[in-house]
Amino acid sequence: MCSGTERLLYVDVDRGHAIEGFTISKVYYTVGVCECEAACDDLPDCVAFVDNKKPNSGAPACSLKSSSSTLHEASDVTAKDVYSSRITRRRR
């Protein structure tokens, strides 16, 4: 799904942070967070995603979010990162 030529549009990364609530979808990824970016880009209401790098079980996953208003430091700062975009996303 992800190629080496894709450029990440989600330039704002809050390492060690999470967003409470506002989940509109969940994406389990195998290649990388570029899969989450593509999924978020396809949803008009998606403004950010949380990369859950250390899930309790199963594959790493991202929670796609419709708001980032509840951004906060994660209880395990090595487990989560928030990716958001302040630039206009290109539509395919």
C-alpha cells in the first residue's frame, strides 16, 4: 500500500501523546503509518490519527480522529504518537 515515493502530509507529530475520544475508525497496519495517513486522507472528517505503536495484543494500529481538542500526554510516552496536518490535504 505504501511506496517509498509517498510524502507524509501529516507533518505535525506529537510524540508521546494521545487524543481521548473522537475515534471515527481504526486501522491495523503492517507496512507503516503511511497506511494510516492514506486512510485518514480518505475520510473528510479525519484531522489526525494516533499511532498505537505498542498495542496490548495484535498488530500495531492507528485510531483515526475527527478532532484533536483532547490532545494529552500518553501514560506510556513510548507507546503512542499523534500525527496531524495543518496543511490542505490533496484529494486523489
